[in-house]
Amino acid sequence: MRLSKTPQGRITLIFVTVVVSVIIAFAIYLVGFVSDPSAADLEERLERQALLVRDLTARLFDDSPDQARIQSASVLAAEFSEMRVTVFAAEGTVLADVGKSPDAPVASASTPEVVSALNSGKSVSARAKTTGGHEHAFVAVPIIFNGETVGVARASRTTSEIDSQNVSLVIGIIFSSAIVLILAVGLAYFLAQSASRSMESAADGARRFANGDLDYRMDTSSYPAAEELAEAFNQMASTITDQIRNLTTESNQLSVILDTMADGVIVVKSHGQVELMNLSAEWMLESPNREADRIELAEVVRDHEILQLVSEARATRQTRQAELELVHRRRFLNVIATPLSDGSDEGVLLTLQDVTSLWQVETTRREFVSNVSHELRSPLAAIRAMTETLQDGALNDTDTAQDFLTRILNDTQRMTTMVNELLELSRLESGQAPLHLAPVSLESVVAEIESRFDVSPDHERLKLETNVPGGIPLVMGEADKLNQVLANLVENAVKVTGDGGLISISANATDRWVEVKVSDNGIGIAREHLPHVFERFYKVDRSRRDGGTGLGLAIAKHLVQAHGGDIKVESVEREGSTFSFTLPRAS
């Protein structure tokens, strides 16, 4: 009896035909998939390696190439790959030539790909055979620093290893396909001996389960011939369902934990590929898409110090730690590299802690102590010197003694003023000086400043103009504090305005705010000083001995912000400056 005449035979024949066709088609596809993209994939990997070397070495060409550091950076880049890395200077000098490559050609800047990269400024690929008969693939990219081509980074690798790997893989695919084909034919014949309905039911159940219906179970009572198969299927389905759900839950929990961590976490495999990276690490490093496949660590971490830390941890199997600065982001990181081992893959756990805020606090503290020490040291030294002079006999000289006592009193008053201003600034910054806001008339505040200006003998050389329209809306504020802000700005203008100069106060209103401006036609402020004028102790001209403490503008800034407004400055050297601040309207 012919096989195709029976239902079991027909099922067997159909199954064998389908399996054979699928296996042959899949084998052909795999052979083509392995063979075709190899060259393009090799060139892409070579270009990525060359670009990495370019990024690691570009800033080392400042003034003159630092060959030692270029060599070190090239070694780090080549360590994570099977490629050879060569760095050329623009004049043809070989600065680095490291990595793995059998029978590699002698490094020369005269090779076509290097010359073409230098001349065109673009990435160039090429292939060449060595005297030993090995074919090499090359990719050269120009190294550009400050807009000039300063060298070329070239990555190369022999293609013979890849070709042999492809041949071996094709043979393996064919052999495996043959084995699978034989096993499939035998299984088809065995299954065909069962009842057609039972097999169809099992196949339907498998399809439904594979399509996501994890709750489907076979009815064992309906198909006695396949009862054992049905029970096995149901047991497998229950086990797989439980495992999938547990793994999904654990994966989601781990993902949430990692992505909510403030510290960056990167898991690196032994061959240098990134296996896991959380959101914090991606943000700190400005890395490419962390979900992409086959991302090399050197593509994510473009800092040779971090790469070296990982290399040391892997080599010594000991934890390594360092505090590093990411220059491109002005960010400080505490980096910890911890070796991992699961018996087969000795990777590294990279932990990144952002310590920028701590560094800024420490820097601010040091600057504050330095500034206070500087501001107190000068008057204290003067007081001591004058006191010693008085003790040595100057006290008997009435005129000298009187002059020294006056200067001692002035320096003492200056230090007292500075201490009081520091205390006030500290209260403002800590929020310990709450304001009692109420509607305030700007006209009265400006009028008081104007009257004080007119009676001061130090202001006789200057002219003060006010332009506050009548009926300007009231503002929400504390009159004494607003008076202090305006007085600080006017006194600052007085210090920088020469004889016969003009200082003006003006105000205008919008729907929500009232803006006040204090302008002068004094010496102005250089552009580089403008971002710092509201910092404590900052003085544009430290050579001036005008008695200022460098705290007035800082206090003014915090007082305005405490009122809910904002303060800014505009200035042109030798033309004057304009300080302006806004206050919320009372109605």
C-alpha cells in the first residue's frame, strides 16, 4: 500500500515535505545571511573602531601630538576588539600602531586610504593583500582638532579569519540541517501513527499557546489516543506560564529599581559589550540608545580613564575606584569598577555616582573661606600696623594719632558692616528672614533714596534723575527691604561713575509686574564679568579701594528674589550700566 493512500501516510508526507522545504529554505537563507553581510559588517565595525580612536585621541593633538598618551589611548581602544589600530600625524609620522592582525602590512602614511582620508576629510575604506597572502580590510578616518585635519586614525583586520569562520559556519549549518531533517522525518512518521484528530488537537493547542494564549489547556478526555501527550502538554504549559510570569515580574521589578536609581549602572561582558545600562548612566554619559544590540563599552564611555579603570578591574580581578571629570559636560563622577564572574563570562559592573553637587558645595565653601579671609586680613593688618606705630611713639604726635584712630575706626566699621551683611545674606539664603509683604508705593521709596542722595556730601559731584510716573501701581513688598535694594544699586552706580556723571532711576508697569531700572554713564562692566556681578565678594575691579565689601549686589539679588521678582544687568564698557529688577503688582 502506497504511503499517500492512508490518512497517516498523507499526514506524514505533508509534514515531511513541509519540514524538508522549511529546513532547506532556512539553510539557504542562513548561508546567504552569513556570506553576504560579512564584508559590510566588517567595514562598519572597522569604521566604528576608527571613529572611537579618533574621539579618544583628537584632543591629544593640542599644540603637538602627545605620542605617549595617543599610544595609551590606542591600546585601550584595541584591547576590546580583534582589530589593529594605527594613528598617523598629518605629516605622515606613525604615532601608534597596536592591536592584533597576522602578517599586518607595515604602517605607512602613503597608503591610498590614509592619503584619501587626509585629502578628502572623509572616512575611506580599502582592501589589500600582504606579502604573506593575507587579505586585510582598512578603514581610515581623519582626526580633526580645532577645525584642522591633524592626523588619521586607521583600523584594520585580516579577512581570512572571517572567511574561514564563514566556511565553517556554512558547513555547520548544512550538517545541522541534515541532522534536523533526519530527526524530523522520523518524528513525522512516529506522529503519523497516532490519530489524526489527536495530532490536529495537539497542533492547535501548541499554536494557540505560541500565539500568547497561555491559559489554554488540552482536554485529555476527548482524545484518549493522545492522553499522555495532552497531559505532558498541559504540564509544560503550566510550568512555562509560571516561569514566564515570574521572570516578567522579576524583570519589571529589576528594571524599575535600576531606572529609579540615582547612580548609573553598566554591566560589561568580558568581550567589551554592554549587557545592561540604566537611565542614570545613559544620562550621565550621553550614551547612544541603550536598547541597541552589540553596543561596545568604548562607544558608550568615550573617556579613556573609565576604560582604563574597567581594564584594570578585569585584569586584576579587584575592585577599582576613581573620581573623574567629564570635561565635555563639566560633571564629576565617582566611578567604581567591580569584577563579575558567573563561571563562564568574567564581566565588570560599572557604578557611576554623580558627585558634581558635592564638588560644587566644596568649591563654594573654599571660595567663601578664602574671600572672607581676604576681606578681613587687609583691614586687620592695617589696624595692627597702625596700633604698633602708635605704641612706638606716634601716639604723642596728635595729628598722626588722630589720623590713625580715624582710619582704625573706618576699618573697624568696614569689618562690622561686612559681618552684618554676611549674617543678613546667610539669613536670606537659608530662608530665616521671612518678609512681611504689603502694598508699597515705589514713589515714596524712590523719594527717600533721592533725599538721602541730595544730603550726602559724597554725591555732590554727581547728578541723580528720577522718572517714576505718577500713579504707578503699588507693589507687594517690604518697604525697608526695597529701600535697601534700591540704595545698594544707587551706591554701586556712584562708585563707578566719575565726576559730573549721571545716575537715573526709572519705573514702568505691565499687567503683572513693575520694573525698576537704575542706570549710570560710568565705566561699565566687561562682558566676562557680567555673569558674576551678583556673586558674593565678587568685585569687577579689585584694585579699587572704595570701601565696598562685594556683598551689596548679592544681597540685592536675594531680596528681589524673596519678593518673587528677578534682577539682571546690562552693560557696555566705557558707556555705563543698567541694573533692573521686577516686583509683583499689588493689584
